[in-house]
Amino acid sequence: MSQLSNMKTVREILSRYGFTFSKKLGQNFIVNPSVCPRIAEEGGAGPDTGVLEIGPGIGVLTWELAARAKKVVAIELDQRLLPVLDETLSEFSNVTVLHADVLKLQLEELLRREFPEMEVVVCANLPYYITSPILMRLLEARLPVKAITVMVQKEAAVRICAAPGERNAGALSAAVRYYAQPRVLFSVSRGSFLPAPEVDSAVIRLDIRPEPAVSPPDEALFFRVIRAGFSQRRKTLANSLSSGLAMEKGRIGAALEQARISSGARAEELTLEDFCRLAEAIFAMKEAEKV
Ligand code: SAM
């Protein structure tokens, strides 16, 4: 285990570099020594694995990943952290730090270039402001990645990992479940970070499915149906779908019937198979109208 990730060392390094935290970049660094080894272990970093890390900060998680993985590529947006990372990771020859905004990178090309013929996992203590965009970007691109293990705010962990039927199920959990099998690994209290955020966190792992969970005839329409279904939680499913998809209620009723879904059902009760049948029914209606 590295000696990096404790309050005293992190403070000492940051003060030596005159570093001040950027709230805008979601900078809350881990200062609990037991957290990073666990993320690295449970995230699947091993001697044959390549690891993509997003936001290494001063390198506390990067250190644990580099000690276990074949290769680590860490993407950091804050230029001020590059000399710090040079120092904290100096003992490793298997780490590449890239100065870039992860949301603007061509990740597919990067993975192909940096990890040829290697199994790849993603591990990160994510900056909270990009949790959903980065997860959806990683999932939608169908990147050749085995698993994504990330620290997120606890409330986000619950929303991302919610199963159909649970109160927190929503468009995000449905989309995640289409591409991956999600689970919460463990909770991390706010006191494990410097500065301490206002909420607790949790580490989640998404195991990427070799193929999406269902096969809708039109993926874009499938996701529109899901978003429309969850768009107005206080309305009935039929009403939300009708306004969200700009279709008359009678036609929505017919599609629900065709898909064997009760018009009184709530969106959070629907499984991916239900949404898929519903999207199929709506797709068939739209196709029939074309002729
Ligand atoms: N991994 C470190 C740790 O656990 O102590 C730092 C985690 S901190 C929550 C998030 C890190 O992501 C910060 O270092 C921040 O500068 C970086 N970051 C924020 N936005 C980013 C972006 N768009 N692309 C790459 N890195 C980003």
C-alpha cells in the first residue's frame, strides 16, 4: 500500500506545490488509505490488465493501480497537477499521464493506441459534475472495456444501480442496465476526502455486457421511449409517453396493449424487456403509417 493517501502526506504535497482546490473541477482528493487499494482490487486491476483512469488528482488511486496493472493511462484536466504526478508516480514506468478533458477525447482511438491487445478496465474517483455524461459516453460508445469501477456521490450510486421496480429507477438506471450489470461495491464517508464534500460517496462497478440486454428494432426510439416514460413521474405512464413522444393517447394505449403492459403501470416498474416490447409496438405503428 502506498504512503501517499493519508491526510498528512496529501497536505504536505499540496502545500509544497502551493496547490489550491478547484471546486469547479470537482477536486475532492482521497485521504483515507484503505479506499484506493480496494478500488484497485475490486475494479479488476491485474498483471495483464490495462487501466484507464479519469482524474488522477495527485495520484493516490493511480499509485495503487500502477502497482497492480500492466499499464495505466490517467487523464487529468488540471495542468497544475502534472508536476505533482511526475513526483508521486516517479517509481513507475507503466503509467502515462495525459493532459486532456476526458469529455473531448476520442476514447476509442485512445484505447486502441494505448492498450493494444490488453483487457481494459476503467477506474476513477470521478469529478462529480461529469458523472452521468462520462458514464453514458463510455457506455454508448460500446468501447472494448470489461468493467467500469467508479466512486460517485452516494445518491448517484443508488440512482445508477437501481433495479426495475425500485423507487430510484429512472432513465439513467435503465440506460446503464441496457449496457452493463451494475452493483454498489461499498460506501465511503465524506470524511475520507480533502476537502470533505457535503455528501457521502459510494464505489460502483458496472460489468459491461458483451451484447446489450435487449435488441430493440430502433435503438434511438427505444431510448426516446424510456426518457418519455420517466419524463413526468406524477403523470400516468400513458400520459407521460403521449406528451413525451407527441403521440395521441389512444395510440399509446394501443401500443401498451400490444406490448402487454397495463396502462396503469408506472415507468419504474417496467423492465428493459417491457420497454423493448413497447418500443417495438411503437416502431411497428410508425412503420405502418409510412405505407
Ligand atoms: N483521483 C484523485 C483522488 O481520488 O484523490 C482525484 C479525484 S477528484 C474527485 C477528480 C479529478 O478529476 C481532479 O483531479 C480533477 O482535476 C479531474 N478532472 C475534473 N474534470 C476533468 C475532466 N473533464 N477531464 C479529466 N479530468 C478531470
